[in-house]
Amino acid sequence: MSELFIINISIAILFLPLLGFAVVILFGKRFPKLYLFEVGIITINLLLSIYVMVVKFSSYINDALVYGFTWIDFGNVPLLGPLNIELGVKIDNVTVIMFFVVNLISMLVHVFSLEYMRGDKRFNRYFAYLGIFTFSMLGIVISHNLLMIYIFWELVGLSSYLLIGFWYEKKSASDAGKKAFIVNRIGDIGFFLGILILFTSYHTLTLDSIFAQIAAGNLPFDSAAWLTATGILIFLGAVGKSAQFPLHVWLPDAMEGPTPVSALIHAATMVAAGVYLVSRIFVMLTADAMLVIAVVGAFTSFMAATIALTQNDIKKVLAYSTVSQLGYMVMSLGVGAYAFALFHLVTHAFFKACLFLGSGSVIHAMHHEQDMRQMGGLRKKMPITYAAFLISTLAISGVPLTSGFLSKDGILAGSLAFGSLTGHWLIPILGFVVALMTAFYMFRLVIMTFHGEPKNQHKFDHAHESPFVMAMPLVILSVLSIFIWYTPLPHSPDAGWFLSSWVKTPHTVVPAELSYDFMISETPVVEDQYSEHAVVHSEKYTEAMHHAHYPAMFLSVFLGGLGILLAFTMYQWKKIDPDKLSNKLSWLYKFSLNKWYLDELYDATFVNPTIYLSKALAWFDNTIVDGIVNGAATVTKFFSAISGWFDTYIVDGFVNATAFFSGFVGIAFRKLQTGKVQTYIVLVVFSVLALIFIISPF
């Protein structure tokens, strides 16, 4: 199979969802069942992505397939030199894995939505929006340069705005869409500034070309600080998209969108874009930039987990769980555990999509009830949903024999190795504390929703298992949350096939003095495409990871089991009364329940001052600026009135008086104009006699 053929198939995978969007959005009103075209397109896309992945791993597993072309050639620009912009695609192992993940989640969401969204008055438009969202995400995945990534990055922001605010008749939904759009733009400003720094320094936006120049020692503005700043600025884009502190506040509000949208946005696609971006620029991150990324990820993970402990809305718990798990992935990249970050991205995509779709199944059965305090006992009515939900909960809790156990174990081992080599022990400590809290709040959700007695008997009586098109995606995703798909050995320290064969940590291009010493190999790596001396995992880091593996595994399993035990003790066996405990720790409970008061803080420090400033500027515009304009208009109107009066009564009066006098004279003399010759002769004789009399001396 030729490389060009695989590249062409990959480009087709990119554009097919765009075709589905165009057809459905243009002709959806005329053909009510045209949404099936979009579902068919995504299904074909999934099959093609599986084909590309199989061919890539069987024939080109160690090769990256790249195709690019010059889009704009500016020639030799004064002061800058040769300048051109390239567009192109890069298909490596990470690309084909993301192709499969994005298309699979998208296809299952499409199928699930067939029943969940049935009867919606904008049914076709909803599927069209899913298509443009999938196209945008695939564009980020396949791009080989920062310009294309940024274009598709903004398209993801637009399409997520359309989906989150899909039910725009609800003020909360429209506000959530605007909040997501605006907050993401804040991070995107940093991303854009980072792109400008790189373009100014290297006159190209192609990632491989940039990395090659950095490896050759050409730093932005010949400064190590600028290289660090560039990495952090680009990471700001990921802070927005992947909902990291302090730009995480949009994601929980995004729950106002349809539940299948939550599964699509918060599982494998939009929120994963930030993690994917950091993985693409990983080789150019300095030690300082990596430490910033690790700290942001660890703190985000901890903060979101503490908030999820007390939430009562089933989708809000899952939303903050997503923020926390994304923090895990970002932390993993920051501590150098590159492959495990991507591994967790994949495993999280499946079990979190299952959890969101499972919550949608519950909400559908409970007639759109989302408060867990109104649920209970649903495992009797919804056995398939319960089984799928339980498997996914075990996976996110890091229980052995699940996919989450493999990926979380690697992340925690990487954080332990990082702590032992750098002395930054707070990062792994936060990681293990989050493991305990994750197991607790997820089993709190399961017990409150599915176990015990029903809290709302009326809604419970009408609850039922979801139909096949809603249950089938849950079964598929829960099965993909079992360890066997990723490694034949559940205790493997390198996660078997996934890490050793599919995803390898790329070589760093950062000068040795700017990187952690454990990230530079003591043995030159001749086959490196950028440098003969740089490889990200040295023997020192590999050895530290090996020593940290079993302690991390045992400690994470112990803490996860402790969290599960605590959840059962409080909510299943009632040995500890949650209400009494929350009353004793009321300030902590309220602090968590109110999401650390961050929304209130942002309202007080940014939103309200902005509103007040807008009102002040509006007053200034209406009163001062418009006052001056209106005052000038009033003065002009006054002088115009005077000028009009003068023109009417003086100028026109003089003219009219002249005309009147002429008319009067004409009327007077008209009597003399009789037309009789005799009269004219008499008047002439009379006139002559009068003249003689006047001039006579007598």
C-alpha cells in the first residue's frame, strides 16, 4: 500500500464530516430524514480510520507519513528574508490512534442521539453541528503545522459554541455557550502570541522545521527565556481547551448542552485537543515550561476533584471529573510521562464517554431529572446501563483489570519518578490524593443513582431501560474500558502493546542546559531526525520509572480501594451520615459545593467590573459624546432657524416687495394701455403741452 494512498484516505477522513455538515445544513429542512446521511458519513469515516490505523501499524509503524505544499510564498521579504506559509498533513501513530478515537466516539454519539434527541424541532441541524465539530477536531489531529492547527482550533471553538448553546431558548444554555466561547478565546490569545513568536523567529509554521532549527541551537530571539515563554504561551491555548485552572470554569456550565454533546466534547474531542497540542510541542518544552505545565495540571486535578465530592447534579460530577482527569494528563506531560498522558487520553475517552452517555440514559429514563438526590434503585430498572456505568466507574477509579488502572498507574509512576529526580514531591502527592477522591466521588455517584431505594417513586415507576440505539454505545464503550485491549498483562510496567509498539516518547530538541538532566540520554541517538544527542527519556529516567512502578501501583490501588470503601460506608451502609459530616465541616462543604467560589470571584473581579465599565462607557457615550454631538446639532439647528428666518423675511421679503411694487405699477399703468390710437395721440399731445409748460420761462 503506497504512502500517498494512505495520505489521500486520511484527507478523505478529514473532509467527509464537512461534506455531511454541508449537505444536512443546506437540505435538512427539505428532507426531514437527511440526518441519516450524516450518521452514514461518520460510520464510513470510522471504518476508514480503522483501515488507516491497521495499515499504519502493519506497514509504517516507525514512519511518519507527511505531505505538505507551499500555500503562500512571500519571496524574500526585507529584514525577514525568505518567507512562505506551508499547509500539510502528518500521519504518525498518534494521529491514527486519535482518528480512531474521535471517529468512534463521534459515531456512537450520533447513534445514541438518534433516540435521545428524537422529536427535537432542530433535529437535522443538531446532526449537522456534530459533523462540523468532528471535522474541526480531525483537522487538529492531522495538521503538521501551527497555522492549520490554529484554524481548526478556532473551528472547534465555534462548533462547540453551537452545540453547547443548541437549546438557545434556555438562557442558561445560551449563557453557557457564550461563556465557553469567551473563556476559550482568552487562552487562544496566548496560543496566538506563541505562534507569532515562532513565525517571527523561524519564518515557518511547520512543526518539524521549527523543531529542526531549535535542535540546531537557533532559539527565539537567541534567548532561552523566550523559548520557555513560547512553550508556556502555546500551553495557554491548552489551558482554555482542556479546561485547566484558571480557565476551567466554562466546562461545568457546558453541561447545559444536550447530554450526547457532553460525551462528545468532554470525553475524547474538544477537551482532549489541549492535551494533544501539548504532546505535539512536547519536544520543544524547556524544564521551566514543563514544571509550569506539571504544576498547573496537578493543581487542576486536585481542585476539580474536591469540587466533584459534593456536587448533586449527575452531569456536574462528571464534568468536574473530566477537569480532574485532564489535569492528570497535563501533569503527566509536565513530568515527562509523555506516552502515559496519551494512553490516559485514549482510555479516558472511552470510559468517560460511557459515563456521560450512561448519565444521558439515566436522565432520559428519569424524564430529564439530573439531581442524584431524586434517584436511587435504578439498577433494577436499567441493568445494562448500570453494568456499563459500573465498569467505566471502576476504570476511572483505577481498579485493576481496567484500562484506567494501566494508564493512571503509568502517570502516577511518572510523577513519583519526577519527584525523586527533581525534589518536587507535591506533584505526586496531589496525584495520589486525587486517586482517592476520584474513587470516592464516582462511587458516591453510582450508589446515589443506582443503589438503595428510589427517592422519587413517581419517576422511578416510569423509568425503564433505554432502547437498543442508546444501550449499544454504552456496551461498546464499557467493553473498551477493559485492560485486554491495551495489554495482555494487566500488571505490565510499560502497558504492553500500547506504549512499546504504538506510542513512543519523541526526541527532545531543547539544548541540554535548558532541559532536566534526566531527559538527556548519555548515549547519542544517531537515528534522531533532529539531533544526534537528544532523546527525552535517559537511562536515569527509565530506571526511576521502573523503580516507581510497583510503589505507585500498590499505593494507587490502596487509595482507590479506600475511596470506594469510604463511599460505601457513607452512602450504602450508612455508617457515617453525610449530612451530619457536612454540617460539622460546613465551611469546607460549602467551599466545595460552591466550586471554590471561583465563579463569584471572577464575577467580582472581571465580569462585574467589565459590566460596570461598559455601563460607564455607555453613559459617557450617551451623555458626553452624544451630548456634544447633540449640542452641536442644537446650535446648528438654532443658527439654521435664524438663517431661515432672515432668508424668509429679509432676503425673500425684499425680493417679494420688489415684485409687488412692480406688479402694482403694472396694474396702475395697465389702465393707460387701451390699444386705441386716438387715446395715445391725445396722451402724447398732453404730454408735449405739459413739458412745454414745465420748461417754459413764463
